[in-house]
Amino acid sequence: MRKRLAGLAALLGVFSLGGGVARAENITFWTWRQEDKGAYNKLFAEFTTAHPGIHVRFRAFPPAQYQTIVSTALAGGKGPDVLHTRAYGGLEQLATPGYLVELTPQNDPELANLPASARAALAVRSTGKIYSFAFSSQTLGILVNRQILAAAKVPEPGTWAEFIAACKAIKAAGKICIANGTATGWMDEVLAGDLTGPMLGKQFFKDVVAGKTTFKDPAYTAALGRLLALRPYMPPGYTGIDYPTAQQLFLSGRAAMFIGGSWEIANFRRQNPKLAMDFMAPPAPAANRPRLVSTFYDGGYAVVHASKHQQAALALVRFMGTKTFGDQLGAMLGDVSPIKGVKLADPTLAKVAAMASESVPYIMAVSFRYENPTGSELLQGALQKMFAGSMTPEQVGATVTEGIARYYKPFQGK
């Protein structure tokens, strides 16, 4: 470790002083975010200006196959120098076999720029060792078309009862209220996590993780049951409406609301700059309850242990852990960086960040994606059946609990 620190310090010292280097180093960065290529290349150009001699090549892969492609490459001793990692279980799958370089506060002081929850998202649970700098903080919420709500004379709904009333009014005005369909499993999980988190509150999350209760809990199944009331306000043929179709229904102005997350904001703006879009927190279950949002960390940046340019790769990852990088990330990509003190000039992103201060964890992503079958896989398939009418909320809760209980001791025997 001392050797690594000395090497990195020497490298940073030479480059920060603008001194020459013996040879240029070309390092690669792998990601699943092809849409961000332009922004990253600008950021990498700034990095090269500060670190003459290190050049970064961007390479993106299909999101659905990304984890498999990366795991296969690293298992064969290949892959990039710097890796865009998933968080939670996705990170642990790569760190546990030893494919990634450990980051420590002593050698990588930029870790102090992250809140404890962000560091935990990019650490191995059993050891607490950190392997990645967090990329972005994501907040689940509801994207709304302000023009449609205004035309239907619908104020922002603050409670579940007001939300259903708003849906009725929008439908009566001849518009689709909720763009979401149920053909894309991961979006079903987002819809459920988005709306049930505020209903269940912070204590439920703690109790489930501790094994004091399970997803069979009547409070959880009742929250799922409320989602069935949304079916009349989804698009016609909603069971066949997939994620891209739902996006287009909202973008085209045919639907008033899109239940999703903050990651959609920049994408929707790029596709339709004229859209009168806003972002709101999910409704509270009742007037005396807070409007919480569900949050998670989207991923991070890690150094591959087998890299032949490890010191240069570490310099890049440390650069990605700075406030300067976080400020630019928000400005260029429309993401909320988890780095402390970042500037959010965009008022919508600033609103999202403020919402995140009153939040519950996005439960399956944060706690039940570490082993198979993941809670997400179990929930997604069960939700599709529930919305189609072939499974009850109670059966969904039992299916998820029993699947997780195969490996999660706190659920066993319950």
C-alpha cells in the first residue's frame, strides 16, 4: 500500500506541476451509459489537461449485458483500467473476487467528500472495504406535465386520496394519467418502490432488513394492494406497454405523469426541451404523514486490479471524486452527484436533492440484490402477475419472502 501511495503521489506531483513524463499512458474507461459519451469525453479532456500524458478512451456496452460482459472480461484477466460499477450487489460481485483495487481514506482522501451512505453503497458488506467512488444519487418520484395538470385544474396531489382524485380528473379531461405500463419488469419495481416507500415509512425498512418482519407483513401487502387502484389510469393495454413506449407517451404530451426517477430528467429534456415538466414527491398515505421519497446510489468508479496503468487509473478515479468533477457532472449530465457541497444550478435538480433529505432507501436495490434470486428479480416477476390479475398482493409478499429466505437467515422460518 505504501508503494501504491508513493507511486500515486509521484505521478500526481509530476502532472500537477506540468512536468514531462517518460511516455504517454492510454487508459480505458468502460460504462453502460453510451448516452453520456460526449460529456465524459469533455471531462476526460480536462483531466488530461491537468495530467499531461494520460489519455482516457471511453467505451460503452449495452446496459442489460454490461455486468456479464465485465465479469467475463475480468475473470479472464482482461478488461479496462477504470470501470463504471453498479452499486450494492453489483459492486460486490466484482470486488469480492479481487478484481478491483481497494480505496482507503488514507490513500484516497477524496472519499471524505462522500456521505457515509454513499461509501457503504460501494463497499463489501462483510468487510466494509470500499472499492469505488459513488457516481450519482437517484431519487424516485413522479415526473409531471404541468400543462396537463393545469388544464384539468388539478393541483399537485399531496396525499394518496388526492392523487387518485387527480387521476380521475385527468382521465375525465381526456388524457392518460399515468404513462407507465407493466411490460418492463424493472420499471414495475420502480413504480412499486416509488409509491410504497412513502406508505411504509422508515421503520419498515429497518425492520425488514433486521428480520423483525418480512414482505408478508400486512402493511407491505396493503401498500401493494393500493397500486391496483392505478390500473384504470394507465394506458389502454397497459400490460403490453413497455418502458420506451411509456416514455414516449409522456414525452409526446399524451400522458400527465410518469412514475420513475430523477435519472429521467435530463433525458426527457434532451428529447423534448419544450415539455412543461416538473418533478414531485410521491403522495403521502395520509395528511398527517410526511411525503418521503425513495433513494439509492446508481454506481461508481473503480480501478481494475489487473490494469497495467494502475497509477494513472487511480489518478483518474480520484479526479472523479472531487467537488469540481461533481459540479460538472450535474451541469453536463443532469445527475445529482453525491459529493458533498456540489453546486446544483438547475432548479429541478436542486429540488430533487432537497427531497432526498427526507427519504427511505429503495429497498430491493439497497438491501436485497446481493445474492440470487435477488429481491428485485422476485418482485418484478410477481408484480407483473399482480397487475395482470393472476396473483394477489399477499401472494407477491409470500413469493418475495420465500425466495429471499433461501439465503437470508433473518427470513428463514418466517
